[in-house]
Amino acid sequence: MNGFTDHDHEGDTFGPAKGGISSFDAFPKTKKTYLTQGRNSSAWTVTLILTCLYLASSEISRWWTGNTSQTFSVEKGVGHDLQVNLDIVVSMRCADLHVNMQDAAGDRTLAGELLRKDPTNWSQWGKGKGIHKLGEGDDGVPGWEELWDVHDQLGAARKKRKFPKTPRVRGPPDACRIFGSLDGNKVQGDFHITARGHGYMELGEHLDHSVFNFSHKITELSFGPYYPSLVNPLDNTFATTDAHFYKFQYYLSIVPTIYTDDASLLPLLEAVNRDTSHPARSVFSSHHAMKTNQYAATSQSHAVPETYVPGVFFKFDIEPITLTIAEEWTSFFALVIRIVNVVSGVMVAGGWAWQLFDWGLEVWGRRTRGRRGSMGMLGGGFKGGEKMSFD
């Protein structure tokens, strides 16, 4: 054909040289002149690999921490006892304070005789890690829904259960630390700290109003078994005032709460919660389950005229429900399946995305070349009416 074969331009001439090691190649190769180099996709491959690693690590982290579920049920035994744990410092002398608790059942508890009162200095309690004032943050005080980490709650319940000692008094005492635990009915109630001779009829000299100062710091306020490491909404709350007649009011909504990191214990925990004399009631003292009382808190504090009773008031209400918070874990085999699905899905979707991208660039290139006009097969064209001739 036009001297093609005469010049030794056979197709085999463009292949590898015969003889030598290449003659033993059992896998025929496509001639290099027939190959077209594609676009470099190494960056896209690295992106897919990093995406797979990120998603796989997320799956492992989620499997390691488990899934937390919350269920509500009707609370049983509303009339049972409720332990109140309090650790508060008021900027007044102990002899000038009156502590009392009264519930909806009509029972009145002289909390001042059951709780311990230690003279102290107010300046020693305004510092420390985690202390916050009312009104700071979004809502002022957090709610119990922020305390749902099962591991943290169970870990805190295993720590010591003693109130810390009162710091050594430096100089004349000008404040009083009131702390300890007392029992009451598991019904709506009111716990309050007032000045001596105000709110209750008492014999003795009238307390001068100039010594009133109900600035206070709440180190601990919890309901149920005392777990000092368990975080509660009003822990480390710090409130001050310059007014002598000032009323601090806290409204608490208490929700009995069960924590467990073993979902298989849920039927047993429900049975024990219904019957406090159940032979397996010690399950709530194990390392895998606990029962406590979380609460949401709101406050309303303001100055009052001298015809009102100033002080610190806690009004609490028991919700007739039980919140059960359980953590569950899937099997390791299920984790492997999820990781395989995630990795394979990313690689397949990434391959499709790259093919679509490559196809789109090819179509775009064709349209761009088409808009440039027909240039002839050899790239030549016509200039100013000149004609090309072929000999």
C-alpha cells in the first residue's frame, strides 16, 4: 500500500524485539503505540483512602462507646423515703440561721438538729475550679439531661461517700457551713434556710436586720444515696447579694434515674425498682447499675420588703416517672461488617464519581474543539483565498 510494506512498516516492527528474555513472556502486552495515558487520579485515590480511614475510625469509636438509650416508665413507691444530701455555706453565723424542711405530707423536720453546722470564713469559699454564678451560660444552671454519660455516672458512684472536712477557720468566723444527709418523704417538699426569729416563732432577742446576708455557695445538693463525685445541676453554685432582705428561690424537678451499662439487666432492674424488698435489690450497688435522683433546676431570686421572710429556699417536686438510661454494644463481628460496608461503599462511589468526572471532561473537551472550527486533518487551512494543491 503506497510503499508501506516496502519500507518495512509492518505491525510487528512496532512490537518488542524478538528473542531474549521477552520471548518467554507468557502474557502478551499491548503495544505502547496503541495506549493512551489517562488522567492522573492519585490525588483522588488518596482522598478516598483518607475518607475510608475517617469513617472506619468513627465506626470503631461509636462501637467502643456504645449506644445510649433512654426509656421512661411509671415510678413505683412514691411514698417511700427520700434522702437529701446538702453541703452549703451561708455568709452568716451559725447561731443566726434556722434550717427546716417540710413536705406535702405535713411532716416537718428540724434539719438544723440533724445537719452539722461548722463556723467558717466566707472568703475561703468563693474560689475553686468549676464554681459558677447564677445566670452564667445559656440557662443559668444545667439540667439533668446533660448528665447522661453512663460510664461517668457509674464511675462516680464507686468513689468514697464522705463529706470533706471544713477548712480551718482563719480569724473570726463570719459564715456557716451546713452539711450532712437527712431523710424525708418521697413527696413534694420545701427545704429552707432562714434567719433566727424570722418565719418561726422563737423566744429570745430579735436578730438585727443588719446582719442578714444570705449570700451562699452550694457545694452539694443531691437526692438519694450520697455520691460526692456525681455531678448535679446546683453543685458549685455561687450566689451573692448586698441586700439584707433577699430571697433566693430554687425550683427542682426530681426524676428517679437508673443507670446501667449492661442491657441484659433491664428486666431485673425494673423488677427491683417495683419491689424494694426484692432479694436482688443489691443490684443497684453493683458496678453495672445504680439508682439515683437527677433533677432540673430553675431559680428566681429578688429583694423582698421587711414584711417578707428572706432566706434560701429549695422547693422540690418528685416526678411520677423513672428514667432508665442503658448503654448497649454490638458484637465485634457486626463492627467488622459495618467497616467493610463503609469502605466498599466509599470505594465504589468514588470510582463512579471519578468516571463521571472523566467523562464530563472528555465531553467538554470535544465541545471546545468543535467550537474552534474545522482545521482539516493535517491542521492546515485556507488563508485569504489561497488554494492548496496536491501534486
